[in-house]
Amino acid sequence: MREIEEFEYIRGGSIHRITTGTPIKTGSWRVFRPLLDQGLCNSCKLCFWLCPDSCIIFEKKNVQINYEYCKGCGICAHECPKKAITMEREEAKS
Ligand code: SF4
Ligand code: SF4
């Protein structure tokens, strides 16, 4: 096996975008959608930091969910310390 020389490094994968979902709209295939109760939210921003698709937005301390890109994974609802987000099944589309 060849030894790695000083300053040489092995190229691995590289991340070009912070979010995975930006180019992929999910509206037609999401099964569950997160619903927010603003009255329970304390604006801790945990959902904002943990959403894998960066589709939770804060505007003037109000949480908003961008449903065009939300894939309904439920991480925000699971991690919300105030239980302000619940997951509801999308209405069946015919
Ligand atoms: S994690 Fe819950 S309480 Fe915190 S900002 Fe998000 S919705 Fe609000
Ligand atoms: S369910 Fe919540 S965590 Fe998952 S993509 Fe949608 S907003 Fe982000």
C-alpha cells in the first residue's frame, strides 16, 4: 500500500449545497405535513436548525414552514420541545 505523502490528501465527497431539498419540490408526494401551533411555540429555533431541507423560516420570531420543499420527515415535530408541531396526513388526492 502506497504511503500518503506530506500535504497529500485523498479527495472525498464534497457538499455543494447546505440543503438537500432546494431543487426538489415535494408538494405532490409528501405523505405527512407538519402543522404549527404558534401559541405553543417559544421561538427556540430548534426546528430551524434541525430541518434537513432548510424549509423552516423565521420571520419576526414567527415560524413558517415552506411546504413547497418540506418532505414531511417529521424531525421538526419530533424534536420540538414545546410540542408545537404535529404531523398530519395529507389529504388523499384523486
Ligand atoms: S422547535 Fe418548536 S418551539 Fe422551537 S421554534 Fe420550532 S416550533 Fe417553536
Ligand atoms: S417535516 Fe419538518 S423537518 Fe421535515 S422537511 Fe418538513 S419542515 Fe423540515
